[in-house]
Amino acid sequence: MRAHHLHYTQSFLWFISNDESVPAHVRAELGRWGRCADEFAETGGWPHQLYVRDGRRLLGGYVLREQDLLGGRPQADVVALGSYNIDLREIERTWRYVPEFERTPAVFNEGYLPVAVPAYPIPYRSLTPRREDAENLLVPVCLSASHVAFGSVRMEPTLMLLGHAAGIAAAQAARRGVAVQDVDIGALQSALRDDGQVLAA
């Protein structure tokens, strides 16, 4: 997969710097660019891994949704707070007419959605699978969230908070010999607060 993306990127950069169908001023400007000489030396100046912004996610005990974020909807089993904007990138780029605005076709980016949110609680149930699927799994990164909600939750500080909560919950489940769905939420929240985790805005 990485090789496919690398080939596509290299081909695109070559095309836009060399192909005569690209305007000369664009070719000249991009022809001046190059790979950074002091980064990714072991991979010829190309990043060694893909940036994956969004992927498959758990279908868990609770699916965190856009409405939960926009309203800061209370969650009795809160284990972390998120606060980053809902930040989605283009879903589709289209060439079309919009009669009320334009007489000529234009390119439109469909689906860009930067929306500010208040600090919102993330429930423990979003880290746990449905009981019929597994009783010994916690998922703090690819948690149970809609595409839109994940556009906010995906930030590293939030994922670190969720990882902290998952670690404490896993230890509690192992000590008590119970399924992750049966973790004592009050004890989990107390342990998180004792470690300095903020669970209310």
C-alpha cells in the first residue's frame, strides 16, 4: 500500500513539474522544489509511513456521534474529555455549475466541515465492544465513533487520555476477573481523577 501511494505521489510531482500540459510558470515553480536533504535519509527523502487520518472503527457499546460533541451531551461513564474542533476534509471534489452563484463551472470541495465544539465527555462504552463480540478488548484509538465525531476525537492528546483510561480499566478487569463491560465505572473514574484526569468541563 505504501509503495502504491509513493508511486502515485512521485508520478504526480513529476507530471506537474515536467508535463507540457501544465502551465510553464507552474512547472518552473514546482521544478524548484525537492525533497528535504536532512529528513528521511534512509528512505530516499520520502516519508517512511503513510499518514492515515481515519480508518475502520469499533462498533461498540455506544457510538459517539456529532450530536454528543456539539451539545457536550453528559455521559455517566465519562472517562475523558475531547475538545478539538470537528475537522473533516473533502469527501469529494466536483466540477459543476451552481446557477445561483456562477455562470461558468467551477471546482467545489464537498464535505469540508470545521466546526467548533465545547469540551465534551467521551463514554467508557465507546471503548468497549458489544458483549457478544468480545469481553476482553478495549479500543481507545479506533473507538466506537461516527466518522464526524472521529474528526474531533482523533487528536493525539485525546487518544492519550483514552489510552490512560483503557489501561486502568484493563488492570481493573484483570484484577477482578470480569469482562471489560463490567468494570466498576465509579472506581475507574476515581482512579482517573486521582491521576489528574479531568472528567467535567
